[in-house]
Amino acid sequence: MRGVFVDANGSLADIFERLNKSGDPPVRINRDADITADQMPGLLDGAEIVIIDHTPLPTEVARKCSGLKHVVFLGTGARSYMNPEELAELGIEVHLIKGYGDTAVAECAIALMWAAARGIAAMDREMRAGNWLREDGMQLTGKTLGLIGFGGIAAEVARIALGSGMRVIAWNRSPKKFAGVEFVELDALLAQSDVVSLHLLLNDDTRGFLSARRIAAMKPGVILVNTARGAMLDEAAMIEALKSGHIRHAGLDVFNIEPLPADHPLTKLSNVTLSAHSAFRTPEASENLIAAAWEHCRRIAGGK
């Protein structure tokens, strides 16, 4: 059984090679991370396993990948790149990797929250332009952080925020318990939170979850943080809320269009802090990610 890592950037390729063990299934590494979906059938050349970091795999392309039986997706957001149900109908199973970057993503969410509260990115931009911008920030100690969704990343965010003196409340679709966190109804979370942070998985139920109505229901002057997926919120409604000041500031790591175009409306707003879908990018998270990918490949090759 053969595999191909089709879109490995330099650091992930190096880790993948280093973690290769004697007896592992053969996996060829394509070090060109900027491939297109149409190149996939030729790159796979009949391989049964494909490891994908960020390249889309449309169903019509997968049909042309003769021999393909398994997709090992490096993360949990495969639905942004492929349709797992349609692939399953073709006999292709999609394997996800969870938990590898919980701490990394949580720390990014916290960083975006603090940067938004103190306007650090705006001051940096203005000072580089020769302007001495000084504005009042928001003191977060004693403020309420609302977490929408409560998996491993949100639990890490809660741990850090509780340690900094914030009140943490959360809403989750299934019952959860976590020391120091109060679980509330969604409407109560939106009304009470000084900071709202999204931590849901993207699926048909969560696409557009933070709708215009729910954005309007948030506390005036709220900070919004999104390190989950851009498709989970109504982008146009968020932009209008940022313009009106209903949302004080947004810290965003994910977007509907990636890479974010230079002329995108979000790039024109001073009360937005942007990062390039890199919340998970730390050496520690990458090591965890690739180790888990190898475990998937070993399990698949072993028929488990």
C-alpha cells in the first residue's frame, strides 16, 4: 500500500521524513505545497493513501484518482476542502486529526483577544506611519469571555482566561462540565459576553452559525474572535457591525476567502486584527500533527 503527501511545505516535509520508521508504508513526499486539485490524479499515480494539508479534493477530481481509498487530512476542517460523504460513496474514507494543536490555537485566540482589547495592531500601524496613536483599551480582568463550542481548544482558552482573572461562560450543543466555567444558553452568552470566541467544527449545522440576528444580539462593544472557520459567521453582517461599533474589534485568523485578497473590506477596517490562518502553526503542533498522520498511515496499511 502506497501513499503520497501531496502538498508538504518544507517544515512539514522535514518532520514527516524524520518520523518515518522502519517498516512504515512507503509514502512519497511532494514538496510543492502550491499544487492545484487538477494535479492530484497525476501526483497520486494510483496510490491508495493521500495526505492533504490544504489542497481541495473535489469529488469529480477524486473520481479520477484510481486506487485512492484513504484521505488523511491534516486537521479537522476537511469539509472546507472536500465532501466526505460524497467521497465515501466512491469508497474513499476521510481520516481527521484532532487535538494536535489545541494549545497552539488557544494561545492564538488569547493573543487576538488581548491585541483587540488594547488596539495593539492599530497602534503599531500608526506609529510606523509617524503617528502617535493613543486610545483607551479594554481591561479584560473581570470581564466575561463567552466560548461558543467547547472542545479541546476552548478548554485551553478557558484555562488561560480563568488564570488571567476573566469570568468564562460557554455554550455547547451537548452537556459539558469544566472547572470554573459556567455553561449557559446561547442567548445568555451573546447578551453577557464582553468577548465572544468561536470554537465550533464546520459542518452543515454550523455553517453561518453566527448569523446577522445573533451578531445583533451580542453585547454592544463586544470583541469577536474567530480561530475556527470563516464560514461559521455572516461576514457581511460582521463588517456592518464593525463599522457601526456594535462590535468593538474583531480578531480573525480565518476567512471565507483564503488567502484574503488585499482589497477585501476587512483590510480597510482599523478595528480588525488579522492573522493568516496560522493559529495552529507552532513547531510543537506540527510535530503532533505529523506523528498522528503517520499513525493513520500505519493503521491503514495494517488493515485496522
